[in-house]
Amino acid sequence: MALLEIRGLHVHYGAIHALQGIDLAVEKGQIVTLIGANGAGKSTTLRTISGLLRPSAGTLTFDGQSLTGKGPHQIVRLGVAHAPEGRGLFANFTVEENLEIGAYARKDHAGIARDREWALTLFPRLRERLRQSAATLSGGEQQMLAIARALLARPRLLLLDEPSLGLAPQVVQTIFQIVREINAAGTTILLVEQNARMALQTAHYGYVLEVGRIAQHAPAAVLAESDEVRRAYLGVG
């Protein structure tokens, strides 16, 4: 059984049919990426998994438990954390306070301290800025904080939405190297990413979402060689 299974998922925004019966699975230990054009429904998929949106139909199952009808706080406690598009930081709170918020559902103080130390080892720049407000960080540092805050929930499944958005190429390389390290340490990842080339280089498996439907899915290396994917998303004629 996959760690996350989505079957026949439909989501509406009013009259807009944003997701039209998608099926998707994320195996434990993998990085799975969801690529597609703006407006295809990628962020909607993550927001539905994390409980921010309610599906119109379909099932979402995490480690054998239904997520349908559960609120975001319940889903976090099950082991799913979301680093959203736009980062969703508390801008006037310090880096330290944002990290503390990531661990709000936990009571294991020794474990929180270990995970905080690990996050600051992954993102040493954050250690230097613990007393700064999140608003004063660069875009890359804010993205690092968004991921670190999600890690403080100790997720078994980490949802990453557009981690490279608006970042310089060198920072993008750093972020994706850390994503690989997080996965190597045992966290399963579902990655939404506009940079399809980087996403497919990083992931084990990929799904192509087109206007609310899954158009293709295959191992990431296979998708990267698909003529259709190369023309549409990788800029290769």
C-alpha cells in the first residue's frame, strides 16, 4: 500500500471544476513530483491533501487512514506537513518563533529539540538569524524557513509547493540538494514545482497534470525523456 493514495479526486472552486477525478499515489520513501502549467491544479492538490480545501468527491488515504473530512491540524498530527506556495510565514515573528509554530502539535520536547537542531544544520543561515523577523529575510532564506518549519512537525510526508519560485539559480540548487537530504533521511516528499527540469532530476516518480486531469505518469527519468514533456515543460523542441 502506498503511503498516500488519491482516487477519483474532484475539487471545485464554486463553478470552477479544478480537479477532475485524479488518481495519484506516493510510495513511502520516494520523492514524487507533480508538474504542469499554471492553473493545472497542482497547488489545489496539495491544499486538498493538507485539509485546506474540501474535495467534492473521491478519497484521500494516508497510511491506511482516510483524510476526508479531517481538518489541517488533524492531518498534521497524522504526519503530513505542508510548506505552501508563497511560504506562509508569520512575517512579524522571528525565525525562532516560526520554528516553534511548526512544532505546535508536538509534546515531545527532547524530540523537538533534536529536530530543531537538524533543521538548523540543514539551513545554517537560519541559525544566524534566529532573532530576526521573517520579514527581514531574503527570498531564499524565507523558503528555507518555510521548509524548516514544516520539518518541525516531524512529517512522514512533506508537501512542498513551488520551493524554487522567485529564487536565484544558485539558491535553487541549494534548496533542491537539501530536499534530497531530507528524503535520504527518511521523509517522503510530494513536490509541486514549476521548474520541471529540476523536479524530474530530483524525483523518483512524476505526474503531469493538465487542466485538472492527470495526462501522464511514469518514473521521473522516463518522463524527462518523453517528447511531449520535453516540448511542453523542458523547453526542448
